[in-house]
Amino acid sequence: MQQLIKRYLRKCPVIYWFAKKIYHIFRYFFRQYLKPYVFGTRLEEKYWAKRPSSIAAEYWNMREHPHRAFLVEQITAFSPIHTILEVGCNSGPNLYLLAKKFPNAELRGIDINPHAVKNGNAWLKKEGISNVRLSVGKADALESFQDNYFDIVFTDAVLMYIARDRIKKVTKELIRITRKALLLMEWHCFESKSNPLGFYIGHWVRDYVALSKKYYPEGKVRAIKMPEHLWPDKNWQRYGGIVSLEK
């Protein structure tokens, strides 16, 4: 059917050109702005779960990316720390740095991609890191962790892929398993108040202060903007930051 339509349209070059332009414009706007509203988190979940081992290697080789030092610095401010969980850890580059900072702490990481988890555990072992363990898991499936188990729970560019259909559950679960402080390095709306569920511009931008307060009103919440030189991307420079909820 699709081929018949193409053959028919090609008989009228002007109409074919116009139809092709309309199709590509619609496809761009759908993927850039509408897709997560229609399909929710499911498509992103499938995409990240199936990424190949080579992507895990890229993350591992970016252990010294400047934003990680900033993240580690913000986490260290909550010392002493005995237990840490990273949700969406990929192959564990952040946990590698934290393990060096806190060699006596118990560090855990979960990620949806089994290749990243398997390779990350192997690379950590090769580096002589023995206090980090990665396992396969999802941000909206944290039932295996007890209430207030981890001193620190954090994410690094993970919730920006969680759509409105799951962000409430994820936020509540992250807060539930946190004992001391929850830190979210995400795209945060600094400029004005917005819907805590967020708006989509390729990734989700939210008011994480309002979202955190909604589910833990007694917590101390603050947002720190990421220095622009740490990530040479216009959206990270505009929205990138760390929101911390201290219990």
C-alpha cells in the first residue's frame, strides 16, 4: 500500500515533494516533542535496555568527564557516608570515582542494560574496586530495597528519560529508600515555576524542587546550577543542575 501511494505521488512531483516535506516535519516534531506523551516511558526503556556493549565502554572511558567531579563533590558534602546507590549507573563510571573517595562504603548501582552491568562489574574488578556491585534493575522497580537503606541515592541524567506516566512512582521510591540525601543531576527548570511533571524538549525538564517537596514536604530541598563549562551543550548549560533533598 505504501509503495502504491509513493508511485502515485511521484507522478505529481510538486505534490510528492510537498507530501515528503510534511511527513519529515511531522516525524521530527513527533519524535522531538510528542512521542513521550503518546508512548510514555516504554520506548525509552526498550531503547536503553538494548544498547550494545560498545556504548557501555564509551561511558566507562568517560570516567573523567568534568561533570562527574562536580557530582562527587556534591555527594561528598553529606559525609560521613556508608551506603550509596546510583539509579541508572550504566557501567559504573560515577561509582568508580566514589569508590575511590569512600573505599569503606558499600556502593550499589542498578541499570536497565545487562551489557553495561556485566561489563561494568568486570571493569571495576580489573581496577581493583571491591566495594561496588552493579545489578540489572529499573528506576520504577525498587521494591527489593528497604526503606531508608541508603545514606545517599543519586541519578545522573536518568529521570530526563522518565515520562509523566512513571515519574511520580520513581520519585516516591527514590525518596523512600533514601536515609540521608537524594541527589538528582538532571535538567531542572531554574528560570520559573513549571509543572513538576515537566515539559519535553528532546528530554524532560522539570521543577524537581517542587516534585520532591510534593512527596517529602518536610525535607530540605535546594537546586544548584551546574557550571556551564562542565558540559558544552546548550540545554545542559541552561537546565543542567543538581537538586538535593536532605532528610
